[in-house]
Amino acid sequence: MADSSIGIGIAENRYEGKNSLTFDVIGDVLETAHLAGDSPNSGVVYFGGGTPKNFVQQTEVTAAFMRNTTEGHKYAIQVVNRLPHWGGLSGCTLEEAQSWGKIAHDASMVTVHCDSTIAMPVLISGLSENAKLIRSRKKPVCFPSARELKFSFPK
């Protein structure tokens, strides 16, 4: 966020005394770790890569200090248009993420080599066609506190 045009705009507003908007990036790490750690099973969907991809991947690793065991995300879909042999994180394979404990060794996973602007509408359209699944999905309950968010997942 800080290395973007949005970050520059927020910095300018703070400098001029217009607002005191702040971001707690460590709080974000804890909240996403709670989501992964408190969930009976977690899954990830990546469009592209880079820092956002790594941030989502690390939730299972970070969650390890919040519970006794961690196995990695159970489900993973990765949509990328980069190749891993050039060394960029955008093309990092899911198998590499498994070696770090970010994705479970027995995970259901797939990599789709496609541009996100093509794959995302197709995926969303396909998912939206199953209205029964959407209505029956149990959503997490959020418990905000002064320090961080906590989550409960209905059974």
C-alpha cells in the first residue's frame, strides 16, 4: 500500500493534517492468520502473484503459532500468466508453496495459465450459477476487539 499512488495520496493528506488514516500491517497479518487458523479448512484463490499472493500464502505459516498444528491451505486455485522458470513469484508453483507449508501436501489444487481478465469472469460466472451452494455456505462470524479480529466458523 505504501509504495503506490494510494499510499502517496494518504501520505499527502496526513502531511497536510487532513486525516489520520493509518494502516496496521501487523494487525492484518494477525487477522488473516486467525482466519486461516480458526477455520477447519482454508483455501486460496490467486489472480496473478507478487506481494498479495505471498501475503495470502503466509497465513497458514503464521497461523502455526496460534494453534498446535498447521498443515497448509487445503484448496488452491492459481491463475497466472507467468512461468516459474524465470524465478518470479508470480509464477511460483503451488508445489513450491507446499514445500514451505503454505499449501497442504494433500491439497486439491490447480494452476490455470491464463490472463486474469479472462479467467476471473469465467470463474465468477461459473460459481454464481450454483445458487444452492451459495445460499447453503456457512459464513464465518467476526468478533472485533480492541486489538484484533477473531472469527468463529459455524459447523
